[in-house]
Amino acid sequence: MVDSICLFEDSDYSNLLPLVYFRPAYDLRCGILTLREKVEFYLPNIPITLQCRNYLADLVKQKNPTLLVNDIKGSSCLFINGRVLMTTEVARELENNNSDTIYTKGNTVVAAKLSNANLDLIKSTLSNPLKFSDLFGCNIKELEVKIINFSWDLISKNGDEIKNDFKILTSNYGTNKIIGKIYDGVHLLDKDNIFVDEGTTIKPGVVLDAESGPIYIGKNAKIFPNSVIEGPAFIGNKTSIKIGAKIYEN
């Protein structure tokens, strides 16, 4: 077990501009959850610290007042590239490793388990995009993992990620996934594949078609009459879907 997890940015964050001018790469969303939220879900019992570009540090600290930003405590840390799409399998591999290891996907460092001298070396460069080329005595291991390399990856992988996130977020609800208010005259196609959170209202004439993929609707959303949503789809908290709107899959 490591003392903490550090979500980090590498130099390839620039491939995601302009989306990351004002946010770290791990705050981008793919599916229902952000890249960071996926890590927090799959590795829930380890404290999170955040590494980002120096000019973003004050903003990230303001948005995350309880977390360390560009600072690491303890003698061991699991670094995870903020562009990784975390899964159960990847989390298990990273969590069970006890030796200093750099994990790669092609030429990209996707994770690194570091301790003692190697960790001290990395700590000195936390305010910049991290590089692991100067470390010594580390195992190198190729890891089968999906990463976001360019902004269009967020779009092309969005449908599959909605499906994956829907499963993990609704796994404890069983068949009772409709919590918000559904008016008479709403058509739910494949109801077991639809989640409607508390405070949300869905007006008459709406069609929620989840036959080709799940539909997840967050808290306090308003779905106005005669709109159509096809899954896979994610409708966020406090969203308004206007009268007659057509929301297509993915």
C-alpha cells in the first residue's frame, strides 16, 4: 500500500489544448465521470494529491481546499497520468505492486510507483509537467490501458465510457433506478437501463430510448415536453433539455 496517489500531467497535455488552458487534463470528462473521478472510484481508499502546471496551482487549490496540490507527503506514492481511463483491471495491477516501477504505454508513462530516493527526485519538479527519465533502479512494465491523447478521443470513447460509468454508478440501485418525478405520458424504452436522480422532473411526451445504451440523468434536471433522448447518453445535474430537443446517442 502506498501513502498517496498523485494525479499528474505530462508534457503531452498540450495535445488537449484549448480544453486544458484553465484546467488540468484529469478534470476533463469522458462518459459520466471525469478522468479524475474514475481514479477516485476505482482506488477509493488511498489519499489523492494533485499535480498540475504551476500557473494553474492557485486555481486548483481553490477548487480543492482539502487536497495537496504540487506537494506530496509520505515515503511512497503511486503516480497516475491524468489522461488515463481507469478500469478495475488497471487499478488492481497498480494497487498490488510493491516495487518501484514505471508503467508505460508505448512512449507514454501512464503510471509510476515510487518510494524513498526516487520519490524525492520527482518531488523537486512537481510544478512542471512530470518526467520520469532521470529515475534509477525502477522496473519498466508495459501496461494495457486506454489514454486520452487528443481532444477527439474524448468524443470517440464517450459512448463506451457512458456504458462503463453507468454500470458502476448504478450497481447498488437494482431495478429501482427512477428516483426523480416522471409524469404520465413519458415513454421509457428499456426502463432498467435508465437512471433518473433525485429532484429531476421529466414532463409528458418525453421519450427516453435506452434500447441501444443506458441513459443517466443527474440531480435537479428538467426534461421539458416532447424531447427525445437516445442512449448511451449522460444528462448532468441541473441541466435543462428544452421542448422538442433531440439528443442522439453517445
